[in-house]
Amino acid sequence: MGPRTVPILLSLVTILLASVAATEPGADKAWLQWAQNPQHTGFIQITSQPPNSKLAEITYDPFVRGEQREDFGELLTHYQVPLTEGNSAYMEFKTGKWILCHPRYAWLKGAACGPNTWDQEIWNEKRLDWQHGKLVETWTFQSDWKPEPNGYPRGLFGWEPVFHPVLTHHFLYVPGFAGTIWKVDKSSGKAISRINPFGGAVDSHRFVSSPLSADSQGNVYYNVMKMTTKNPWGKDVSGAWLVKISPDDTAAVATYKDLVPGAPDPKSHCPFVFTDGKTLPWPPSRHAKPQPIICGSQRPGLNVAPAIAQDGTIYTISVAHLDPMAGYLVAVNPDLTPKWQASLQKRFHDGCGFIVPIAKYKNQPNACRGGANPGVDPTTNDWGSGWVGDQGSSSPTVLPDGSILMGVVTDYNGSRGHLMKFSSAGDFLASYDFGWDETPAVYSHDGTYSIVIKDNHYGVPLYCAFNSPICQPLPPGPFDITQLSADLKPEWKFKNTTIDGQHPNGYEWCINAPVIGADGLVHVNSEDGNLYVLNQGGTLKHKIFLKHAEAAAYTPLSLGPDGKIYTQNDGVLFVLGK
């Protein structure tokens, strides 16, 4: 499923201190939230069991076939990571009903598909306990959470947002309706309180728009957007907030307007891309500039889980609602006052003449116009910018030295995106030309650290999608799991080399948050239906077939305290072990 610097020297003491898990009791042996910990490093001090057997196989999304039919066979849905603690696992389960209305086709016919094609689904959180070797349901909590409305012709394009709770020492916090969250007793599954950070009556136009994150003290953070259900992605948002909930249910709220004080005025114009296919190849000339568009208000990127550094700094991503190019990495103080903001615009110099060749003959496919300025993004004729895509789930990762990683969207490298690295002061340090829909995993070792990502080549045209000889699909692949050094240089790659006649270059890695265990083993999913466990160095340790599901959803994994591997495929939860 496609989209669809200077080396850093670290002391061993710094690495060891930074890799200490949250101070919640047992947090280093539990998977409490997106990418395991407040820093979202995807690393846990547990050695996984060898995946010799399927210990459990449980369907949590009964609507997969309908979701695939709606989106040309692709499963464009984001799912929760299985949360683990002690003898228990916590996972989302969907009930209700699915309304099949083919919104893409409706848009092409000029018809409407309804304000929200997902609002008849119900999201539940189940606690599952191991009893006599079987994973059995202990309780179910039914949430009233609803995702942001779908929207055409711009907006989510069928990508269903993520529903994602968080565990703290005593409670499970679950996304709720209209910007609220539920505080749930972990033992009984009963609601202790509904927390409304805005006070008064709930506003149905507000949406919890991110996974819930928690810091080492049990404070919970999440994003909220307020938007109309009529043309939600074409009209500006009417509010956007970062929320902090203390263990005593006290709420603090900051507006994204205040968190990004230097952003363009919502009614001003922001840079955009060339849109006229008749002017291909791009850039149309050495001096051409695209027509700007109305920016819109700053609001959080959809599905962005706030990350919390060891010093309490909160990191999130902001973007202009009507222009995905106008994005920022945002650092926030623990009291929710702004610390700094770093623009994602005009950061890359790897366009024409580097990733995209400059044409040597007329209508050369996937090439910039002959004579183009070296290094520019052909779609803007300027340095490349990181787009904040609402179709993904990329969230900030705080590295052991305090620097930050964030995956962004870029089209001129075949929709592979870029992974961006910033210092703890907001300085742009480096990039790697893959970042689409992923939160990297981090492995601390030998006084430094390494970063593990999926590294897919999607087989799409490099920068355009028109019916033009310039826009020619490329052969899909290779599909790699890549480990990068601290300065984002490849250390090793593991290729998916499955050959079946239909996929001569292998299958995509369908993963958006890998897992690394205490021994450095890397755990990842593939579209070929297998779970792979890789050694440091990029060799195969284990492989087990789960279920064949091409065009599968990008999904996260986790480990249990006893080393069991929790993974997903085709709306099914699998637990693997010996």
C-alpha cells in the first residue's frame, strides 16, 4: 500500500541516561503507548520470544472487506498498537456498521457521500488476559469517540484516522467524543470520569485527532481540532488545541495559534505547487513560480502523537489547514507555553539533478525540464519542503541526545517522503529520503544510536500524476528495512526479496512503527503476510507467515513483558511466541 551534517558524538553516560524509560513503575517492561515510551523510540528492555507459533489470532476489525472495496482494494485504515502490561493486553475492537458509499466515485460524479462515512462505526477498547495459554476477553469499554469527517476532493481521501488510548500506572485513558477523553479503571473497565478540557457542554465539531501520549509522571497529552462537517477539508478549521491532562483530571489547553506565533495569517497566501499538467515537465522554466493558495489556520497534523522529552519538552507538528506545505515542528514547555517552532519549508536541496534527473531529451520520463536549477523540487522550483500529510501517522521521535526526528511527505522522490532531524534547539541537522507514514525505532549501542525505518520504493512517477509521457510509473521496489546512523547514513539494509512472478522486487514493508528489543533484534511486518525478525547487521533471524493481505494497512507492533510479539495483519491481532 503506497502513499499512497556533522556526525554526532555522544558519551556513553548520555546514552544510558537518555535511554532510561519512564518512571511509571514497570514502564520499561510494558508497552504503554504509541512507540512504547514518551519519546516514541520503539525500543523496550525485553528480549522477544522466537516466533515459532501463533499463540493467538483475534479479529478486531470486521469491516476490512468493505474498507478495501471502498478504496480500490487498499486497506487505508490506521490501527492502535497493542498495549501490554503484566499479563494483559489492550486493543481496539470495532463494532457498529460500515456504510459502503464509494466516496471517490461519488466525488467524480459530483455527488456527496455524506458528512462522515465512518460515523456509524463504534470503537471499543478490550482488555485481554492470558489464562491457561489462551488470550481471553476480561472486559470491554465502549467509547463514543468519532473520527474527523471524511472529505473530497481534498482531505483524507479515505484514510481512516487512528483511535489510540494510553496506559498509565493506574488508569487507561481512552479518546472520547467531541474532544473529551475517558479515564477508565484498568481492573474493571469502568469509567471513572469523562474529562472535558473545554468545560461546559460538549461541542460535536471538536475531534480528538491524535493518539494519546503520557509522560513519566502520568500526564496525558493529545490534540483536538474543531471543524465543520460540511466541506471540512475545504473550509478553515475554527479551532485547534494541544491538551494536557494531569493525574487529578486537571486540564490545561493551548491553542495552536499561540504555539506557532510566527505562522502566516490564516487568510494570507502560502507557497504551493504547479498544478497545470500542460506545463510539464516541471519546473515550467528556470524562473517560474507556482500560484500561492490561502494558508488557513495552524492546527495539528492528523494522527500525530505528541512526544515528550526527558526534560519535559513536548513536541508536536503543526500545519496550515489549507496548505500542507506550511508546516512546523513545534516545541512546547511543560506549562504549554511555546518554546520554539522550526519551519519544514525549503529544507531539501536534493531535487533536480539528484533524485530527479534533469532531462537530456524531450519528454524524458520522470525528469525535470532541461536546464532546471539544480537541487530544486520540480513541483515548486524552490528548495524542497516537508509536507504534513493527514493520510499518515508519522509522529515525532526524541533521540537519546535530545534531537528530534519527524517523517514528512515529499512527492518528487516518488512519494517516499523525507525523514527530518532537528536539534533540541530547533536547528535543522540532516535528512534521509524516506519518511512516509513512519515513526522510526531507535537502538542505543556503543556510545551512539541507530535508527530503523522502512524504506519502500512505491513504483509511482517521481513527481506528477497526469496523463503525460513525463509521468511514467517506475518499477516497484526495492523494499528495504534500513538502519541509519545518528547522522542518517545507511548502516545496513534488509531487502524483501520474495519472488512470486507478481512481485519480482518483493513486497512492501507494511509497518509504521517498528520494534527493537533489548538484544537489538528488529521486528517488522511485510505485505507478503510475514513477520520478520532481523539481526543487527541486517540478516534474517526469524520469519513466520501470518496471513496474506496485499495492499495491507501500515501497522505498529509491540512486545509483551514476557517477550511475546503482538502484531497485526488484515484487521487481525496475532500474538507470536515459542
